[in-house]
Amino acid sequence: MNCKQANENISIREILESFSLFPSKENPKTAYYYALDREERTPSLMVNFVKNIAYDFGTGKTYDNVSIVQAVKRCSISEALEYLKRF
């Protein structure tokens, strides 16, 4: 599996749920989560389920499936791809 396959073929929602991350507010196309790398009172991570990407309004970072795994597990791209093989 390569990065393109991981980002196109796996639902971003599945990956977040695998880390026990669930939205605080959602609709069919988007949802808001708490940040991956810091404590906060108001959710700032907007996940777009249609585009399969996430945007953190607090830091300005955009995440795809591979970078979400990297941020949560603090690992390399190859380790993230290894984790994503189970999906």
C-alpha cells in the first residue's frame, strides 16, 4: 500500500474511530473533533468526509489519512502505512 491508496481507499472516519476519537458535532458531510495534539475546550479539527481530509483551525494544518496516523502515533510514514494496512 502506498500513500495515495491509503488516502483514497480508507475512510478518515474509520481511522479516527480506531484511535477512539469521535466527533463532538457532525452532519453528513463534515464533523468537528478536538485537536489531535493538544488540549482544548472548543473543537477545532474540521473533518470533511467527502474529501477525506481534516483541517485544524488552531494550527492551520491539513491532514490526510497518513498524516493523522503520524500525528497520533508519532511515527514515520512507513510505520503509518503499516498501521493503515489493517483497514
